Amino acid sequence: MNEPLVLGIETSCDETGVGIVRGTTLLADAIASSVEEHARFGGVVPEVASRAHLEAMVPTIERACAQAGVLLADIDGIAVTAGPGLSGALLVGTASAKALALGLRVPLFAVNHLAGHVVVDELEHGPLPPAAVGLLVSGGHSSLLLVHDDAQDITLLGATLDDAAGEAFDKVARLLGLPFPGGPWIDRSAREGDAAAIAFPRGLSASHDMTEHRYDFSFSGLKTAVARWVKAQQAAGSAISVPDVAASFQEAVVDVLTRKAVLACTEQGADHLVIGGGVAANSRLRALASQRCEAAGITLRIPSPALCTDNGAMIAALGAKLMRQGAAPSALGFPTLSVLPVSTVLMK
């Protein structure tokens, strides 16, 4: 029996993603990004993102079908991000998916895009193990999850109490005069700097924090510490080495992320760590996670950088997995939820 051919639509933020997957084989991953339209504002503007999704939706679907060499009539199921994300952006994607599912008379799966960031790894590294810890790091999320192989049983172990890691990267980049989005620019600049040059704080890592917030993160204090350090240097008339600041800040972020992720694996009895989300493309995060996982006997799985950012492939992959498992499709009247909890993988 042929594996289901699933089209996935992702519009949670500033990228219109359409992916097509057959089983666990990626056939197309088309993306239209509006990041340049947001760059002059220093961050994503929800209304601009929504309008960009409207303009890009049909051309991106057509491009994905052309890449995959399929017609819409060949599609067996539709999957779409129902949350979390920007409300207006989500509505564009879900309205498009509902129209397609209704017109094609195929099942529709309204899914959580955070779960998609974990399941997309199956496209490159095969089925998930019976249990794994997922570290999701992006502009809006920094979370530790306990994920089982059916991808429908996800437990939130910990999350950021304030700024997400990607958000902190953007804010520090702006502080240093680097372009938006800040993550790639911080990563690039840090390669020329000294990660030990400045002793920036590691949030929620003190002994009392590890008792109450063992798997949680906090990056707001780190961002403030960087701002105060830069301001003090400017007040003293001292030169500021952007590469040193970038490297020291980046090291503080990835140190906490990887340390707590490995700790969660050890304490939860999971011998696999899956890292997803836009910040998973960071070279230092990948290197330190690899080093620490190897030392702890943990198998590290990280998708290629192209599959770490928001994309339609991850939604298609999750939809295909749900179809293989015989999950009941979503009703056409499902809502979008900008704060959809990660424990809700599939909207009914």
C-alpha cells in the first residue's frame, strides 16, 4: 500500500511554508519569507506578516506541487498549523487548508507546529525512539519536552519564563548594531570572538533555581546584563569588541540550553535528544550539544538547518505520521489558538 501523500501548510509567523511528504520522504519544501519586510522595524509586525501570507499562499502551493511533481488532485491529506503563533497569520493558513481539504475532499489535520519541529527530524534520521527529550529553541519558544514515538504524547518539562532564546538573540543583535533577524548575525560574528572574554550570567542555573525551575529557562536577565555591560563600556569611552560580546552572549545561552537538555535526558531515562526550531541552526549550539551528548552517552538528532526554521515540511511530516497512525482528522470548524499548548498535538 502506498504511503499517504500529505501537503502541509505553515503560517505561524513570517514564513509561508508549504511542504509535501509521502510517508517519511520529503518531496517538496517551498518557503516564501517576509523577513525583509520586517527588518526595517527590527522585528515581526503581525499585520505585515498576515498580508504577506495572503499574497504568497497560492504561488507557494503551486511551487511545492511543481517541485514534488504532483497535482493537487493527488493529495491524500492536508495538515496545517493551528497554533501556536500570530493569530492573523494562523488564520490565513488555516483558511487556505480548510478550503483545500473541502475542495479536494481529503482529511484535514490541524496540528501544533512545535510538535512538527520534533517530527520533521524523521525525514532525515528515521523513526523517533520510544522516548526522547526534545529541545525546542526559536524566536518564540524555548522548551524542554518528553516526546514518545507516536508524537501524540508530549509532556512539557520546562520552558522559558520570559524571553525565548531566539528573541534574546534578536534583541542583543539590535543592541550591537547587527541586522534582523539577529541569530545568524550573532553566530557569524561570534566565530571571530572570544567566548570567555565576558562572564555573562547563566539564567536559572543557581542551586536554588535548579530546585524550583530545574528544566526552565530565563534569558531576560542575560539580555539586560549585555545591555548594561555595553552601556558601561560606552560611558567609560572604551572600545567594544562586537565579536567578543556576541561570542560571550552566545556561549551563555547555549551553555544553559545544552546543560539542561542533557540533564533532562539523564533524569527522564531518554537516551536521545532531538533539537528543533530556528536557533537549532546555530553552529555553537550544535557543537556544544554534540560534545555534551557524546560525553553522556546520548544520541543527538538535529535536522539540517533548512528544516530547523518554520517550514511546511515539518507540518506535512506530522500530518503524514498522524495519518499512518489512523488518527481521526480535525473537524472543519476547528479554531486557531495563538497559545496552543504543546501537549495538544492535534486539534479536534
